[in-house]
Amino acid sequence: MKIVVIGATGATGRLVVDQAIQRGHHVVAYTRRTAALEPKQGLSIVVGQLEDQVALGSTLRGADAVLCCLGTHSLRNVTLMQKSLPLIARAMQSAGVDRLILLSAYGVGETARTASSFARFLYRTIVSSVYNDKAASEVALARTDVKWTGIYPVILTNGPLSEAVDVRPMSSVHKVSGLPKVSRADVARAMLDAAENESTIGQRLLVTAAGTVR
């Protein structure tokens, strides 16, 4: 597969790139800063802005899937995803690419309904700007023709890949206990698994530690 990664220089994006190459995919990283990624076999680096629709569309052309790993460290007045996702969707349409794997977060939008009371408090307060931005962008994305899969991980860590991970559609989740954690490596694996499996189109997938869902 030809996979285009947007947000490839972030902590999770780098793992997506590495794991995709290990799986034998050809990876194209569309990034603002070429120095942020080391060249390696199986990786093409394209420097550009999302606002440059010609360059982005040219990069996307021929791709089997786009994996969006964009994120921000800011917690106030966040509009990153509301600005970025429409640009990505528009460029995908012009390039004839319709498959998107979107890294979101557990607690965004309706997914918060299954969270613990303390987790919901955090979503409404500390990370509310980030989560509201993601939720609004996903509502708009759902109105497009993009065939997308949402990935909703719990609290992220920098741990290694683990077999003690639960990945399942949000539609089958009744409750997520406490404040579970999952490694970025496991999230990267879940994103690539979704990209390789068309049955996940239209699904919102929870990624959490095993034993935390009921």
C-alpha cells in the first residue's frame, strides 16, 4: 500500500511511519519541516503546508490511505482540527483518494458517554478545548464522502507494543473504567490494522488497555 501520513513528526506519527515501513508499505510523510524526519528506505518526505492544496493533492494522488496523526500541545483556543481536516478532505477529493484513518481521542464527542465520571470531568475541563475542536471537525468530516475510520485511544504513554490491548468499535462499549492508558505504539498498530481492513470503514474504534471495558 501507498500510505500518506500527515502529522508524521509527532510522537505517534513517527511510530506509524516506522511500523508501516516494517509492514512493507511505501510511506509518504507530508510535513512542514524536512529536518524533523530522518530519511530511510521505504519513506518519501514531502515538505509542504496543508493550505497548499496543489502540493497536498499531488502528494495524495495514488495513495491507498491517508493516516492523520495531527495533534497539539496547546490546551486553549484550539482550532487545529477544524482548520486542518477540511483541507485534508478537500485535497483527498481532488486526488481521488477516499480512505482516511483519523487519530482522535477517547472522550471526544459521544465517546465520552461511556467514560468514568472522573474522566468526563477532565474532558469537560482541562482538555475541553482540544476535545471540542476534534468533535466539531469530525461532525464536519462525517458530511463528506471520505471513507474514514476514527481511532479513539485512552491516555497515551510511550511504552512498547503490548498484547494486553483492547481494540473494539465504540458501538460495543458500555463502560470504560477509570483512567486507563495505552501506548502510542499500540495506537499506531491499531491505525495500520484499520487501514488494511476495509470492514472498519465508518467505525469509531476504542483503543484501551485490556480488562478496562465492559
